[in-house]
Amino acid sequence: MKSIIGALPLVIIANVTYAKVDLVIVDKSARTIYLMESGAVLKEYKVALGGQPRGHKRQEGDERTPEGLYTLDFKKEDSAFHRAMHISYPNTKDVENARREGIKPGGAIMIHGQKNGLEKLAFISKYFDWTDGCIALTNAEMDEFMTLVDVGTKIKIEWKLEKKPTQKQ
């Protein structure tokens, strides 16, 4: 019995280590990001967004986080915001819409940690939207995110989810 109890933490760690996040969902209205595995929530975090979070990003400088289905297409280890993973905004539709309106769609939208040098303010930074349209986590959360989420994973960003995802059992 003692050996079973001693092995329990290893089983829990192994389950998290081998978890396969197959979708990231962001509910902008709830300031929450969900890491999904086979339709269930594996992890969730509170996030900070751009200064104007409501509505889809249309142009550079509008401080909005895009809405829709994108791909997390590369990791950035030398970010000015600890570490980061790039969101594939703008897509073809975003570029076309911006061209039609005569504006620049913007870009460099990422999920990232805290601004380098300001890490000690992480405890308060989730209580207000301070990015230029990115999605911000604490540095510890960003480290975990980068471990659990592979490049190529889809990300779905919405203002208000129709239904909150269910927790993994």
C-alpha cells in the first residue's frame, strides 16, 4: 500500500506531462483561456487582453484581440514579454477586409508573459487589460503553456462563449 501511495504523485505528473492540448479557447468576455484536450478543459487561466477588448481586431493600433479561428504558429523565446507564442493573425480574410477599408490589419499578436523587468507586478496585471491586443499570462503560466501547447495547435477566440467548456474528468 505504501508503494502505491508513493507512486501517486508520479501518476498525476505523468498524466499532465503526456496531456495533448488539441485546441486553445479564449473567452474574451470572461478574460479566460482554456487548454482543451479531446473536448474537455485540461487547464484554464485568467488573462489580460488589449485595452479595447470588445470586438474583432480590424487594424493596427486598435488595441483589440482578434476573434475567430487561428493557429498558434511559432514560439518566441526572446520576447520582450518573457516568452511568447504567435497567433496567425492576420489571416487572408483579415488582410482582405483591411485592404478593402484602406487600413493596415496589424499583426504580431501573441500569447505572452509579463513585460521583462516588470514581472513583480504580475499579481495585479490580470485585473486590467494592458496589452496592445495580445493575450497575457503570468510568466509561470506562460512557461506551463509553452510546455503543454505545441506549434500548430488551433486557437479559437470569441467575445462570449455560447457554453463554458467542461472540465476534464
